[in-house]
Amino acid sequence: MEILFDEIPSLDLANFTSGTEMQKAEFVKKLGDAYQNIGFVAIKNHGLSQELQDRLYQSIQSFFALPDEVKGKYEKPEIGFQRGYTGKGKEHAKGRNTGDLKEFYHVGQELSNIPDSDPLKSEYPANIWPEEIPQFEKDANEAFRILENAGKSMLRAIALNLELPEDYFEDKVAYGNSILRQIHYFPIENPDEVPADAVRAAEHGDINLITLLMGASADGLQVLRKDGKWIPITALPDQLVVNVGDMLERLTNKKLKSTIHRVVNPPKEKMNTSRYSIPFFMHPRSDMDLTCLESCVSEENPKLFPDATAGEFLEERLRELGLRK
């Protein structure tokens, strides 16, 4: 019987990382059930302190408060906006032309952490740090490392749920092309001056393997349930929301669901307020093979996707989002 969740399930990551064999097995099962149904869970004991989250939000609020011409110094369209600043309305959802009502800042792997022998060192652009916010570099790099480690634990649980070796994803995400995205859904002083169909983030699926989202500063995130109903996503202050991305859905031939979600506009009288959000998009290495797992293909569930590497799929999606020409 199909379950329709009214809210996303909550799990304790410590049950997987340091619990008994029974607790670990129960975590794997509950995670698989959620990801096959709604594609989202909320987890606690992920390692990211509230103090660090607060510092990071303070840094990004200070950055986004800078004048547009100052922020523009850190905008790099020549690298597909994959590092540094992306200005207001530059990104739109797949299949849309109207830009989202947001601006954001991207942080990726620090090149100094990648061994010289790894070809990825020459593949990634260097991070760009705003000189006006000196604390931002330290806080963002620390959050990146903690979220990457939490993501690796989640992927180990996912591998076991798929009856793969627990370390299946380890070499595929080592120094992967992950992105920490600091988002500002900027205030709209006159809602009548923006396109009628403009929203903070139009309905979309994430590109990557999994996304780990620390608590946003305001409501607005919604997920599309199987029966077509939009339900609000809420998490406790000590939780991260972790959802399946398109790459993992593709790898598992839709066994695990990359659920469509969106960030809706607030009521008109609150459009002049800001909303901040910090997702960590966990990407694999560009050479990861996303060919559907044989165990997820059958006569009843035929192969749904053509073969592609993670790098090829990412480039295709960046063009669809208007970030690559």
C-alpha cells in the first residue's frame, strides 16, 4: 500500500553512524522507504553546530546587503557561475524563461585540499572570496567539510538500501564537484513591478546526488507529493533536510525519487522581506557513470534514461537553467 506522508520523516543519523546493528538496519530501511516515496527526510546529529550556522548566515546577510555593483565584482559567467556570485534573476527553472526571485553565492572544493595527482585539481575553478566579509571564507569552508562528511554517511546508508557495498559511493564522491550555495530571496518593494509568474524558486528537481539543507530563515519550501498535493517542508532547528537529486534518481532508474519542490512567494504584504537559505548540493566526480544500476532495471521497470556521466549531465542541466550558454 502506498503511503502519503503529511510531513517528511525525521531520522537520527547517529543511529546509522554509531548505533547498534539493529539501529543501523532500521535507519537504512526507513531512509529507503522515505526516498522511494517522497524523496525527503530530516536528520539530526549531522555534525553541523547551530553556532556555525548562525555565523554563516551572518556572513551571507552581510554580503547580500552590499551594493549590487560591489557584489558584481564576484560574478563569473565565464565559468557558468559555478563559483562566486550570481545576480538577481539569472537562474530559472528547467522549462521556464522567467528568472527566479533570488541571488546566490557558490563555494566549491578548495583546490588546496585536492592532491596534485588528482586530475580534478585542474578541472575545478578556484573559489572566490569577498574581501568585504573576511569571516566568510573560514565559515563556508568549515560548513562545506562538515556537510560533505554528513553526505557521505547518508550515501553509505543509501548504498546499503540499494544492496550495494556500503562504500559504493566513496570513490565516486572523493573531491566531488559539490556546491555550497548561499541564497538570498531578496525583498520586493513593489510586487506589481515583477513578472506575474515570478517566484522565489519555481518547481524543480535538484541536479546532484543528494542535497543537504540547513534551516532557512523563513517558511516557503514545499514538496510535491505523489497525489499532486504540495506539502510544506519544515525541520526542527537541529535538523538538516536531505533530499534525493536527479543524478541519484537516474542511477536508480527512479527507484529513489528526486521529488519536485519549490519556494513559494510569501503573502503580498511580506514580499518586502528577505529569506535566506543554504543548501549543500552533493555532486560526484565528473567521470562518475550514471548508467542505471542493473539491479534497478527489470521487465516491469524498464530502463528510463540514456547512459551519461555526471559531468555530461551537469553541463546539460546548467544550459537548461540559463547558467551556461
